[in-house]
Amino acid sequence: MLRAHIRDVTDFPQPGVVFKDITPLLVTPAAFTVVINELAATAGGYGATVVAAIEARGFLLAAPVAYRTGVGVVPIRKQGKLPGETVSRTYDLEYGTATLEVQADAFRPGDRVLLVDDVLATGGTAAAAAELVRQSGAEVVGLAVLMELTFLSGRDRLAPLEISSIMEV
């Protein structure tokens, strides 16, 4: 049911890449509700005390998951988008490099953090996000994603991190 709400966009953001557009899912209340309920159940199962939203589409999923589970949400953003003191990690994408940042005081030691994003591809983004959380002294309890692009083997790069994906593509 959910796969029918994911649109493939060829050659975006560059030639050879097939972008997975979740907009049709977001505008379909029944499908969006299923996704948020499943991600919230994952957060509860891991005992998360904080949900970390990975930019950008992770924001759209993580905020309602945090609300549904009664925990806080922390944005992990692209470089230069957060005020105040930040910590950063540069990583490889399937089509280039990027840098993620989080505010230096966003996590506390003892926080149990669930990373939330829309897609697990090569694992570079999630690995950088996990390192930012760990650097703060918090514990990464897992990664929850809407879809996993299994042909890119991102799960292997993140081992032994617990990963929950609603669908595999």
C-alpha cells in the first residue's frame, strides 16, 4: 500500500540518480498516518527519550513521531543552518559530499536518541548523524526510516546499529 505513494524521479538531483519522492505519501492522510504510527511504535520499542530529525525530509517524519511518543525532537541540519555553537561531521553521499551539524548542547548524556529519516541509502548521512549524537555523550538507540534502498547496502555501513525500515526498495 505505501509503495504506491512513493514516486520515482529519474535523474534528480543529478543524472543517474533515481530520487524517491515521498510527497504523494505526505499528502495522503491514511498513508502518512500509517508511517507515523509505525515510526512512533519503533521509538517506543527502543525506549527513545529524544528523536533526532535528519535534514530535510526527516523533519517531516520525526516531529510527528516525537509528538506522538511524548519526547523531544532535535534537528540535525546541513552546515550553516543552525544558530549558536555547533558540532559538525562531513560525510560522503551517493552523489557527492555534505556536512551535518547539530547544536552543541542539543543532547545530554543519558539521552536515548532515535534517528529518524525518510531513506537509508549508502548510510553516510545516518553514520554522520549517529557520530554527532555520540559525540555529545548521548546514546543512539537506533535508526528508523520510511524506506531502505537495499541495493546501496547502507545497513552494512551502520552495523551494529539497530535499523528499522518500513519498506525496502
